[in-house]
Amino acid sequence: MRRKRRQSPRAIEGPDRLSLARGFAGDTESRLRLAYFANVAQLVEQRFRKAWVVGSNPTIGSMDSHFDTNTVYLSVFAGAGGEDAKDWARMLLLMYKKYSDRKGLKYSFVNDNTLEVRGKDVYDLLKDESGVHRLVRISPFDAKKLRHTSFALVEAVPAFRRVGADDLVIPEKDLKIEFARSSGPGGQNVNKVETAVRIVHVPTGIAVSSQSERSQSQNREKAMMLLKSKLVKIMEEKHEKEVANLRVRVEPEWGHEIRSYVLHPYKQVKDHRTGLKITKVEEVLEGNLDLIKQDLKS
């Protein structure tokens, strides 16, 4: 009896991601939105897992769609402006915490400037927050009570599903791992032993950290998940087919701001993508982002 030859599985082909990327690359705001995977979850769906080693020679075409759009890493980086900028970054993190409370989302701190937000389709809710946010106010840190302008960069990155993260292996030689005593939650143990973990991807200079878990191994796992999510995001941003091409240092992209918050000499929030202007700036900072997001959806 003649045995039928078994065919090897083939990955399901999706749209031409690179052509789509080039179509979005015309201006800074579009590049920012593209960089944070606005459509990646729909574009890279494949059914069969393949080993993908960062630093060897795989291509973006072999990347499995293991992104978890129900989990988002939301990071806020202070820009120019000294203490005012650091305070502005803290204000934005507090705004996103309050927004999460309004929406019934769960969240936890990964480190001092990154939230892990969880909930159904949470990436769709937060992806438009990626970009530069500008604040104009009377500085609480200026004895002369002068008006200051501060900037902060918000980055929303969908997380890998754990099964996908296991397939993505980063060579140890490309990693610099540091340990420190944690200042975050986790009980008395965090102040006695070095449970906080900081990981640097040496070729690109991308640094991530985690200090929210009780043990060093848990923090290392969470930091590695964040690093892998960011590496794939950078691949999409640079339109690179091969991960091996990511050998240059990556810096945050400070382009045109997507939103301005003015507390002095008048009160106004302006979304520069839609042109929407509202005067309820305090209400927005208290987490009512729906005042702005409704216009983005229309």
C-alpha cells in the first residue's frame, strides 16, 4: 500500500507589511503611530511556531503573531525640563492609572516609569497615547513662579504572549544584566536582597528594568518580556527584515508633540492630530481621556 507523503506546514501569508509601513512613513506623527504597532496584531498572524533568535539571521517574515493585545506596557520618559519634566512624567503616569480605574482595567508597576495594563483590547484603548506630550504651566519648582514648558514621551507596546516569547531567544553575549535592591512593592524581602533587575540590549542600547516582583527571577522574566516586546517594535519602526541589522543604538524619537496641555495663561488641551481643543484640562488629567479619544475614533 502506497503511503501518502506528508506535506510540511506552511505559514499563512499575510499582507505586505513593509509596503504598508512605507505608506505610513511620510511624517513624524505617522512614524510614531506606526512604531507602536497600530496594526501589527492583524498583519503578522501565523499558525505555526518557529524558532526566532535575535542576533542570528532570521527575518521578520518568520515572526509569529504572539502579541497579547490585552496587555500593554505603558512607559513615560521625561524629556527636557529638569524637575518640571520629571514631575510631568509622574503626572502622566497618574493620569493613566486613573484612566485605567475608570475603565475597570488592572495595572501594576513594572518599574518607576512603566505600567503594565491589562484588560480586554486594552491596546486599542492606549495605542494612540504613543508620542510626545507637552505641558505649559507655572512651575512649582521655580521660586520666581515663571511659566515653564515640559515634555514627556509616552510609549505603548503590546506584550508578547508567553508562548511567543519563549521562541524569541536573545544571545547572552548581547545582554548586560544588573541587579539592585528594589524600592517597589513585594514585602520586606525587596530591601534585603538584590531583587530588582535591569537588562540592557548592548547592540541597540535599549534598557529595561523590573522591580515590582518579590524575587529576582520573577523580575528578570518580566524585564525580559518587556525587552523582547520593544525589540520587535523597533524592527517594525526601522522596517528591518533581519533582526541582525539591529546593531546600532536606538534613541527615543522626539518628534512633534501629539498633544498639548496648557494650564497657564489659559486652560486648554489640544490634540494636534485631530485639532480638537477642550478647556477641561484638569478633568483630562484626572483620567477622563474619553473627552479626547472619542474624537480620535471618529
